[in-house]
Amino acid sequence: MRDHPRLPTSPGFWRSPLRGTWFTSVLGLVLLAGITVLFVTGLVSYAAYNPGLSRVNDTTPDKGILGFYLFPWPTGPVWLYRFTQGVHVTLGITLVPVLLAKLWSVVPKLFTLPPARSLAHALERISLLLLVGGGLFEFTTGVLNVQLDYVFPGSFYPLHFYGAWVFFAAFVVHAVLKTPKAMRAVRRRLREAEDEDDDLLSPDPAPATVSRRGALWLVGGGSLLLFLTTVGQSLGGPFRRTALLAPHGGTDPNGGPNGFQINKTAAYAGIDAAETGEEAWRLVVTGRTGTVRLSRAQLLQMPLHSSSLPIACVEGWSTADQWWRGVRLRDLAALVGHDGDPPDVFVESVQRHGAFRRAALRSNQVADPRSLLALTVNGEDLSPDHGYPARIIVPAAPGVLNTKWVARLTFGDL
């Protein structure tokens, strides 16, 4: 019986016949396209929070030059954030089998001795360490955030944001170095006849139980399964039932006009029913000419407008369009002296627990005629879990900026 090396630093320790440049190259080219889309949609998601508008919206303070690309988030199309964040989350989960297979295919190189043969080789190994570590960190934190909400020490947002820049910088360096070789390997369609210079081949391969093409089909099948059991949370409707791996992707809770997805309940947010009752609750609106206090009954006597808008969350889930009715934000701005072009607004909620108790909206969001302080949804008063007595609803904005249980609106420069 032949003895095989017992240490992973020996090339003969790694005996899988699947490893090879062609197999790794195919996986790498898939990741090249997929991770680029992930990075772009992730940056777009951060811009959607309008982090430059107010400190309460800035989930990643002291970002410095990394915020060079930020731009005012538009209000149309109304499904914009639903689409970009749905792509980000669904694609990230779908790529998990590809990432794991790619890392498995090159794991022998992590144990190669000596660790560095030259300065250039040392820099390449460092970039590889950042690439592998950053990739695992970004995918792990992203998946855990979707599945378990917030389970991290500190805020998820800066961890994921800074991690993404480190990972993508290493990814770009790796892509520049390896993409030409990967393209050549794919064009040659290496299968059984291998290049003599292929340093991923085992010098003592074990008997094959599946071909490399078969292994790629297995990886692709795993990705397809994850896609089919995740994408329904963004599509909504009957497809929501297929989102088995998405905690917010099941059938809509309860039923009736308020029977659609929520992220936090009134009980979780610490809402006191007496505080939001008809007699006690007042909306405080402040602006250029002073402050007004409005009861819910007074709001209902103002001109009411309707908007058909979805809610889309950073975790990737979204609702179908709901029929909201309430007072336009720009009309409330006009009450306190901001006629014409309304300014930014600072929104405060009565909630006691959870993130985004306060949020800021840009002037273009306030000015949009579809932006409402909603009082009813689908023909019925808001339920406590959906923000009774009043909530913000703005087209194309992340769900956390659609503040529930609103207590105060402050119009003006923030």
C-alpha cells in the first residue's frame, strides 16, 4: 500500500483529480462578473441611505475618501431600491457555492512553501490572504445579516462597508494578475490533457469519481437551488412561498389590508398604545415660520392623496405595491412656511428600541408628490405594527427611511 504525505505543505497531500487551472478558471470568471455586480449594488445601497445628509443617516461615519461616489438618491422608478438590493442579496447568496468551490480548488496554494520566493511573490500572497479572508468575511456577514438580522458586535453597516473595500481592492489586484491566464485556460478547454505548467494539478491524483464538468454542474445546481429559494422574497406575490431560505420571505403575515411584511413590531419598538392613541398623539411640524401641532383628526381633514408603493428592506425582502393614503410631505412643509421647493426634513419617531428612530430625507424626496405621511393603507387605518397613527412612505427609499410612529417633522437645512 502506497504511503502518501501527511502534511498539507506537500503537493502530494492534495490528491483530488478535480483541481486544475481550467476548473478554477471557470469558477473565477463567474466570480469576476458576480462580485463586480455585488460591489456596485452594495455601493448603491449605501448611497440610498443619503449618508451625507445627516449624521443619523450616516451608517458609516468617517468614511472619508471612500464616499467619493455618493449622490442624491432619486425617487424613481419606485421599485429602484427593491431591484438593486434584491439583486445584491439574492446574487450574494447564489454565489456562495461558487465561492466555496473556488476556494477549495486553490487551497493547496495557501500551504505552498516557502511562503514568499520574492518581494513580488510576497505581495501576491498578501493580496491572496486579503482576498480569501475578505471574501469569507463579506459573504458570512452578509448571509448572517439576512438570516439572523443584527448579530454583530457594533453595527453591521460599517463592518460590511469597510470589509467590502478591502475585499474588492484585493479582488481587483487578483483579477488583473489572473484573468488573462484564466481566459487562456477556458479557451483551451482543459479536461484530460493538462498543461505541464499547471501548478494546481496533483502530482499523485486519486481515482476520479466525477468529471470536472460534472463538478461544475454540481456547483451550478447548488447555486440555482439557493437562487430559487431566495429570490421570491424580492419578487413577492406567489413567489414569496418559494423563499424558504429567507426569514422574511414566507407568506405575508395575518391577512387583510395590513397583512404584509414588517421588519419590527410595535412591541419590539417599545410603542406605548396610550402614547399613540387618538387623544394623546400629536404630530409636531417645525419649519421657517414656526411650529404647528396636528392631531390625527386634523391631518385627516387636510387634502389627502394616494400612492401605490412597495417597501424594500436592506435584508433583500420587499412587499408588493400597497395603496397608501395620507398627507403629502410637501403640503406639510408648506404649513410651516416652505412654499415652492420644500427643503430636507428630519423625521423623529416615538419608538424606543431599534435602529433608525430618526431619519432624514432629501428635498427631492420631500417634493415628490408620491411622498406621504401615510395614515391608511389599502383602505384601512394603519395597524400598530405598520406605524399607527402615521408613518412616512417615500418612493424608492430603503424601508428604514419610511419611518413608523412619526412624532415630529423638522423642515430646513440639516
